[in-house]
Amino acid sequence: MLKINNLHVKLEEEDKQILKGLTLEVPAGEVHAIMGPNGSGKSTLSYVLSGRDGYEVTEGSATLEGASLLDMEPEERAAAGLFLAFQYPVEIPGVGNMTFLRTAVNAQRKARGEAELTAGEFLKVVRAKAADLQISPDMLKRPVNVGFSGGEKKRNEILQMAMLEPRMCIMDETDSGLDVDAMRLVSDGVNALRSPDRSFLVITHYQRLLSHIQPDVVHIMANGRIIKSGGPDLALEVEENGYGDLLAEAG
Amino acid sequence: MTDITDLEVREGVDRETVETVQNMGSYKYGWNTEIEMDYAPKGVNEDIVRLISKKNDEPEWMTEWRLEAYRRWVTMTEPKWAMLNYPEIDYQDQYYYARPASMTEKPKSLDEVDPKLLATYEKLGIPLREQMILAGVEGAEDAPAEGRRVAVDAVFDSVSLGTTFKDELAKAGVIFCSISEAIREHPELVKRYLGSVVPQSDNYFATLNSAVFSDGSFVYIPPGVKCPMELSTYFRINAENTGQFERTLIIADKGSHVSYLEGCTAPKRDTNQLHAAVVELVILEDAEIKYSTVQNWFPGDEDGKGGIYNFVTKRADCRGDRAKVMWTQVETGSAITWKYPSCILRGNESQGEFYSIAIANNHQQADTGTKMIHLGKNTRSRIVSKGISAGHAQNTYRGLVTMHPRATNSRNYTQCDSLLIGDKCGAHTVPYIEVKNTSSRVEHEATTSKVDDDQLFYCRSRGMDEEEAVALVVNGFCREVLQALPMEFAMEAQALVAISLEGSVG
């Protein structure tokens, strides 16, 4: 599904290398987690993959089902099936959440040559999915993320994910700022979306989320690279001992 | 379930925007109608003023009124205080009267009007047949509550082609006709109110208009009547080198209510054309006028060539207690816009509202705002202005709020937001506030922001292209004002917002 090979990325504005030869493969149907200390480049990875400005790829490649992501505009990546659940979802004053969702869904359908959803069809789907995530009709009406609590913002990201049905979901610290109940709602939402032809890359600081969303593989990232990969136990190890030993091991 | 219904409706509106963005072209009203025209000789002088008066079959008093204005005008100088830059206008190098030859014999009804002219309005999407309009779908028989009929006055260059729904309006006692017809048929009303809100001597452009205005709309709503449908005027400038000087007079008698819409377009021309209109609203005790404008005159091309010079004086006089007026404007067109729809809050407890979206792209310049003149006690006003600048455009909000010594316990709230797209445009805010009593309160809030890269990236990461993302964010910025518009107009306005910003990103 997602193949990242020897990816080197620097900031456009300053001469600072963030990713230094990152290699990673997420096969179809698998959930991979990335953990790592602050400043290891986790968020940069998610932004570079989704096409945000401000980064320069100096070496390496990233492909989604064989197509080179790095040559595409952000909207083309989305239409190709990539989705990023933002760490800090952006507020858009005056634009109703529903309008935003429907515009996004239909923009992608259009880009893929599919028929757009009518208002009626869309409403039916969105209501059901919103109910699953305990998102109230009022929240659907309110402007995108404006005045939403931390938990509401994250649930809203998962609702977008559920509506857009991407092939490759990247979740950037979706668990940050969530209480126990919200964490369960978000995890249930994600687990419901797991399928043999959909993959997840879950970026997190804590093992807690991974006890709800069982990963197939856990990667430890430090200094712009994956320094160790392993099974779910690796996350428990980090939780217990911190990153010290792993970092020392990697030199 | 109400909330969901509302949701669906709003959905429809936003949908429209997005589709329009996707089919974005350039100015889509820029075509021209090939038709034989009668012109008055170029330039303006007393003979031309008399000629215009004669063409309209006006009585002597009207001719004199015009001449008085003309004599005044020649002593005046063009105001230069606005933040607008344009070459000197040669007032003698314009036609002041242009009439389709087929309109020489006044048609008795729209059925007798040249089909070519009617086709022009059809092409513009203006319904001149008397039928239901339901969110753009024509001919709905059992229209639900939001399905409305709109009566139209079609003004083509210097003349009104005719108005629709005349009989039905007459049954309700409503007079809706061209101003030239009103001067002939209802001289007592015209004499009483014309120039009573915007005097002949008001300002350079209004005075010129008083001398040479050719047509426009007249509305009278009798006491206690709620106008049974929305009224509208659609202005089209077609002839080259011709100014359009229309005059609109609306009188809402005691306890009456009317919603009036106005739309404007013009063909693409390399030369600049002059448009100097005057709109007067008279609102008596407990009456209410809601006046909405979508101004989409040709703005000029990307290099700033051509476009309409739009100098407009609009003023409402709340003469009676508890009178209420609401101006809503969406200004997307014109090379130059000079326009300050104002409210004189004379009656006690009268209310004035001004909602504005002004978009300037490419080389457009807009200097627009409002005046709220509080004279009566317990009067209230509200100003919500959203200015959007893109390209090389300059956009100025200029507003005056004044509280007279007598206007005790009055209130004003002003919110003035500017949005910048790109780094070569400008936004300016020039508020004037005068408070001459101690019990009134004036609030002014202003913000200036840029279209946020994070917002655009967020939209794009969800699959929208850049233009679509900008249109969505800008429509969100304008939401408060768009919601103040009648439904059909809101849809048109949203679409226009998107089109006007074409090419402003990337």
C-alpha cells in the first residue's frame, strides 16, 4: 500500500534536515504505529506525505499503490486515497461542517470520475456515521472545528475519515487531548474502518491508544529515521522503559 | 427536524458555489445584444437635459427640476476624497441617452417588446414571464413556502422595457412601474418625494443624475400593505460609450413592508463607462424596506482595461417612528465603486442595518461603506462589512456613524472585516464616529486577515482544489452577509464570490 524509501526531507525556509533516510512499508490491511521522542520528525513525515508546503524532499521516494505521492498536489493525493487526521484540526469560520464534508466527498468522487452524492444520499450516510461517533446534529451544523473541544475536533477528523473512505489513513497524534471515553469512541471508529484493503499509520506518543487499536507492527522513530521495528510488544517496552535504551542501541 | 431542513437548504446554497467554481469562466455576462439604438447627441448641456425630458414625455415641472439640477451641476466639482485612482472623466465624451429603436413607440405591455430585448433578459436568467421562481427552477405550480414570485422591472440602457405582475400588484394597491411612467401617472407622489431624501444639490454625481436620469423604478406601498411578492429591477448597460443614470424611488407608507432586489450587468468593453445612480427610500411609521443589491457590472479585464465607473448615491430616510431599513449589498463588479448606502434614522426607535460584501480583484478599486445618521431617540443601527481584496485591488471601507444631541439612548454596532488574498492588494478602513450626546453607545470592531495557508491546506488535503478551497473559505468569511440576502440572491451571490476571485490564487 504505502512504500517510503530512503526519504530525506529538509525545511524549505532554513537549512535543517528533518527526515534522514526514512524507509517504511505498510502493506494493505495492516495497522502500523510510529512512536518516537519529540522532534524525531513524526509530524513532518505526515505533512510531507499529504503534501503540505514548506518542506523540500532532497532524496528518496514515497508511493501509494505504486503511484508517486511526492509529484501530486495535496488534493490529488486525497483523491488517490490518502487521508491525514490532523494533530491540530484547522478551524474554518462560517463554513458549516456538513458543507465542508460534502464538498470534500464530492470533490474526491468527481476527481475519480464517480457520480456525486445528492444532498439526500449524503445526509443519510453522514447522519449514520455521525451517530456512531456520537457527533450531534448540532456539531454537524456548526462551522468546521470552530468552538469544538479537543475531543470533538478529533472525533470530527474520524468522521471525515469515515466519510471519505481512504485507502491509507495517517493519524497524527489523534489521541492527544482525548479523555478515556473519547479515546474509546475514536478507537471504535477506527477499528470499524479496518479492512483488508485499507491501511493505517498511527503516530502516537502513548501505548494507551495502541491497546485500543491493535497494531500489526510498531516502529520507533528517532532523529529522522526508523531505528527499530517490531510487534505490539515494542510499544509496551517503550511505555515501561522510555526511549533511552533504544536510542543508545541505535547509536 | 427543523435543524436538518435548514441544513439541507444551506447545503444547496454552498453546493451551488462549488459547482460554479468548478465551471469557472471569466465574466459571464460580457456579451452584447446587437440592436438598433437611438442616441441623443454626445455630451451634456441644457438641450440634452430637455431632450431626455421630452423623450420621457415629462411635464414641465419635471423638465424645470432637471434644469435646475443641471445648472447646479456645472458649478460643482467632482469629489476627490475617496481612495480611488482613475483618469479624468470627460463628461462631454459620453452618450447620456440610448434607447432601443424599437422602444420609440412605448409598448403597452412586455408582450409588445422586441423579442431580441426579451431574449437578452432570458439569457441573463431574469424571468420576465409571470411565474413562480423556486430556487432557480421555473414553473413550480405548488411551490412550498420558500417558493416565491418576483416582479421585475427590466431597464435596458436608458429605458425601462416594462414591469411584470402589474395587475396582481395593483390589486394589493402596490404601484411598481418605471420612474418615467410614475412621473406621468403619479405626479403627486413623485413631486412629493423625489429629491426629498437625496436633494438635487446633494453631491456631484447625484446632481448630474438629477439632471439626466433617464429611467429607473418607482415603488409605492400603501399603508398597512405587505407587498405580496418581492420586487426587483434588473439593470443592463448594453450600448457603448453610454452612461446609465437610473433613479429609483421607493415609498413605504405607514405600516407597510417590501423587499426589493436589484441586479446589474454590462458587456465587456475596452473603454470605461459611467454609471451614476440615485436611490431614495422613504420609510414612514412602522414600515420596513429591505433593499438587496448584487452589483456585477463589468469589472475590467485582468490588466485593468475597461469596466464600469460606478458612482452611486443611495439613501434611506426612516421618517416615521419605528421605521426600519436594511441595505444588503454584494459588490463584485465595476472598475471603480463609489457607494455609501445610508440611513437617516429620523423617527424615534427607527432602525437601520447595512450588510455588505465588497470584492475587488485584479485592478478593481472599491471605496464603499455606509452612513448611519441617528436623529431620533432610541434609534439603532448595525453595520457588518466584509471586504475582500485580491490581485492588485484596493478596497476601502468608509463609514460614518453620527449620534445627534437629540438621539438619546441610541446604539450602533459596527463590524468591519477585511480579507486579503495575495500580497499585492490593499484593504483600508476609514471609520468616522461622532457622538453628540452622553446616553448613546457606539461600538466598532475591525479585523484584517489573510486567507490562511493552513485552512487552504486542510481543505486541499480533503480533496478540494485550490480555487474551490478559496471559494469555500471566502464564502465562510462572508456568511453573515450572505445569510441576510433573500434565498435566490444568496445563491447567485455565493456563485459570484467564487467567480470574482478567479485567478486570485496560485
